[in-house]
Amino acid sequence: MRRVFSGVQPSGELHIGNWLGAVQNWVALQDRYDCHYCIVDLHAVTFPYDSTILAERTREMVMSLLACGIDPQRSIVFVQSHVPEHTELQWLLTTVAPLGELERMTQFKDKSQRLESVPAGLFAYPVLQAADILLYRAEAVPVGEDQLQHLELTREVARRWNAQFAGDDPFLPEPQALLTTAKRIVGLDGQAKMSKSLGNTIGLTDPPEDIWGKLRPAVTDPARVTRKDPGTPEVCNIFDLHKHFSSPDTVELVAGNCRSAGWGCLDCKRVLADRISETLTPIRERFTTLRESPAEVDEIIGEGADRAQRLARETLKEVKSRMGFLPRKEG
């Protein structure tokens, strides 16, 4: 089976944008690929963060992935900092990473503009991403279109390293993109991409009353000033969410009632809230069970790190050998 790698930062619980945009796809990939899913806590410290909750959020992210259907028997689920080979390979890859390409990274430009003093770690972030992928010699990476630039840098780094140290016997693969089918999920504000930092999300473990509380003030079709005004469902973010959570018959019903002003926006949102709650109930229940079994979660994390590190050590040993390092004598 072809090997897949993907990572997610430990931002705490997942929200429906994460689930629709990535995690549903990760679950499906387990049937066709050798999957490696990593909570990339080393990436999380390249931007200002709260060190008092990093560990808690890392564990919560593991539980969220497991609750969504990531199976530790079929996939390797692990925490990035538990496998120190990630950072060692990153340093080795900086020797071939092109400075000009790093300077052109869109995410670096966006994030650095928000900081008075830009840390070097933020600049080198894409090289660590390349190390994450290449350490497991992954052949494919599930990404959205906004992440293609970083994946192309990974391919360039692999290409340059192979040319310099592997010659006619390439060792590091140039991973291909597995583009996800889900579109960009707009937040409840109707403007920006769904993001926990913007407060425009619905969490996967939110209880029904919280889901309704977040949906009720959500932005809809701006042309519908009163309940009697007909609307255009195609421009309404709530209608777009219906297409992800409601049945085709319900989607058709929502569209018809919107255009004819048969429903008000609150009626539409109430139905959506029920559909989201119904869909997320199994995830919420599994998450609660995992939270009550911390020892089981820690065992899964530990086993995942052990499995990942076995592969990581093999890759790093070969990389260092081809780069000419003196091997350490055991014993």
C-alpha cells in the first residue's frame, strides 16, 4: 500500500470545518493507504501560544481524531515531538532547502505581518513540514489547494537532496498531492474560512444546545431583511452547510422554502442544528468515552510513537549514511 502522511496542529478540539475539509477524508484513506497521522506540536510553537495548555490540547486532538474514526490498528497516530528524528532530519534538509522559496511562502508572509519580531522558526516551518513527510518516505499527502505551495517545496527539497546525495539511486520520494474534494468551509460569520481563532466554528463535541446557540446568530442571505423576503439559497452559507449535513430531500425543501419565503432564516437554522447534532452525536459520545479513559489514550499515543520511530530511524540512518556522517558504534 502507498504510504500517506498528514498532520494537524494541536488547537484542541476539531470543528466541523476540519472534519469536512480533511478528517473525513483521512478516515476514508485508511482503507486504501498506509496512513501516518501526526499531531504536529512542534509546528504549534513557531507562533505565539499558551504553553500551559499545549499538552492538554495535544491529547484532545488525539482523542478527536480517534472519535472521528481514525483507527490506531489501521493507521499510525502519534505526536510529532515524541519522535525526535523529525527535528534532526529538518536540520539536514535545511542544507538543501532553497532560501528564495522559503521567502516566497504565502503563510510565512501572512503570519509574519502580524508579529513585531519574526522568529526564525516561523521562517523554517516549511522545512520541518518537508521533514515530517520525507521522514516516512510518504508517497502521497492529502491536502487542500491552499497547501499545495508547501507540498511543492517538499518535492523540491527531496529533488535537491537526491541530486546531491543519491545520484542515480533516489532515496527520498517526491510526494504527490491527494487533493481533498471538500470545498473551503466558510465560518458562521459568512466571510472568513472556519477557524477556531476567529470564533466562527461549531466544535465536533458541542452539545445540541451549543450548536443551536452558535447557529442562531449566524450570517445568512443579506437580502433577507425580514421573514417575508424571498432569499437566494446559493449565496447563503447556512444553505451550503445543509448540503454537507442534510439529506438531498431536505436540501431541496430548504431551497424551496428560502426562495418562496415559506421559512424564515431561523426555521432553516433550526433544521440544520438538528441535522448537525444528529450527525455529530456518535463522535461526541466516542470522545466522552475516550476522555474517561486517559490511560488508554496515552497507550495509543505511546504505541503510535514507537511504530513511527522505527520507520523514522531507518530513514534517518540512510540519510546520514548518504550524507557521509560517521556512524556511531554501538556497545
